[in-house]
Amino acid sequence: MPDPVQVTIGDITATLEPVGITRAAGLAIDVEDPRAQDPSYVLAVSAACLRAAWPEDVKWPARKRPRKHKLGSDVAAYGEAVLDELYPASKMTLAALGEQLAKARAWVVVSAVTEQEVSTAADFSQDREDSAD
């Protein structure tokens, strides 16, 4: 498991929690997905990632904590609602908030990958490098 990630939204700092592989797969944006080039889409999904990994025992940085995202529902629409509340409440610039949201999005994907998968990928990479010689 990678080291936990901390984010600061407004005046609240939280150590993000791992999410399961099913939730991570639903929140991941493939680099080949054309929507990955749309900054508003990426921000919305990143806000959904923040909520997914936000610890329940830490105060949410906006007035009302959003309900958890339902698997199978529109992630971007959900993230948009989260971001629309979070942005003004955070009193952060959009760039600064975006940096924290990007950390959350990366964490969601990385936290769902098991140590065995990381080890297997490293072994696979090592085997390919060795066979190239």
C-alpha cells in the first residue's frame, strides 16, 4: 500500500482513506478517454474522488457533507455538485483547489492497487528489461 496522502481544503487537512477497486475503477479516467482533455470534467471527477476518499471522522470542508456516490450513476454530475459546494466554501483559488483535487484523484487509483499487483508489475517490467538485453 502506498503512503497515505494528505490534502488541505480551506483550513481542514485530512489524510485520505483507500477506496476499493470497484469504486476506483468507476472514478478512474483513462488517458485515452477524450474527456480527460476537458478540465471541467477532470475537476468534477476529481471532486468525486475527494469525497470517496474523505475520512468520515474528519469534518467536511463545506457546509453539508455530500452523500456517497452511488456506483453506476453519473460520476461527472455527482462531482460537479460536490465541486459547486466545495469551491466557494474552501475560499481557495481554483488552481490551488485543483491541485488538492488532483492529489485525491491520483490517490483513489493508487490506493486501490494491491501490493501484489505492484510487485507483479515490477517483476513484469524487470523481466522485459532483462529480455531486451
